[in-house]
Amino acid sequence: MSPAPQSGTRLVNSLTALSDPTHQEWLEQVLHLALTHRQQGGRPFAALLVRDNRLVASAVNRMLENGDPTRHAELEVLREGCQQGPLAGTIVYASGHPCPMCLSALVMNGISAVYYAFDNQDAAPFGFDSTASYQRLGLALKPPPLPLIKLPSPIPAATLYGDPSRE
Ligand SMILES: [Zn+2]
């Protein structure tokens, strides 16, 4: 694997200890990565790319670090993951529901499913939802273009998305 960010290295280490992670365990790992990234001053989003229940790549949102609004976690994880092999048939675990830009890339590259913790409704109070973009693009998510599965989160949305200065 190419060098992962510091938080990603810890994540890989902890996942190596798990013999056969469940969807919920992968989700908790991606939330941990997103939360760590936010605590380091980044935007609170992360994604994992998994094939055959093994981690292919992990990434966080790099918008603030790079001033590039396209550097969403899901696109970052595709960029890193495609260096490791074909993307088709992999699973993405994401802290938040993908925005339309990322969802398009996931569909176009044959990702088989996305599991996520927080949907647009959860993210809306914190200004992180992409509902308006979906509406402007006329993209209905029913039926979804690939399985988009929300799993229960062990932390509330406010823990990840809330203003850290108020803690
Ligand atoms: Zn996105």
C-alpha cells in the first residue's frame, strides 16, 4: 500500500487485528478515521475501500488542506484504491451519505455497495448535506443507483459534525 495518512496507519493497524470485520465494525473504523481527521482540523469525512472484507485503501476529505473542493473522502479513496487494483466489485464504507459528485464516481467505477453512518438529514443542521445539489441535478435516489445502506452509528452526528470549539 502507498503511505497512508497518520490516522489511516492507526486504522490499518487496528483493522489488521480484526479477523473478519462486520459491516458495523468497518463503519466504526471509518467513523473513527473521520473523527480523528476533524480533531486534526480537517473536514469530518472519511471513506474506506474494501474488497473481500480486506482493506484496500482509506482516505479522508482533503478540501481544507488542498483548497480543492473536489477532494471528498470517497474520491480520495478511489484515487488511492485504483493504484491497488480494479475498483469494480469493491465496497465503500463512508462516514456520511455520498454527495452526487462522489456517487457518480462510485457508480461509474462499479462499486458494489456503500455503507454509511449519517444521511443528509443528519448532516443538515451542521451544513454538510448535499440535498440541494441532488435536487438541482434532478437526481432521485429512489431507487438508488447502487445499494446505499445506512447503518446505526455509535456516536451522534453532533459528535462528528458539531463545532469543535464549543466542546
Ligand atoms: Zn462527495
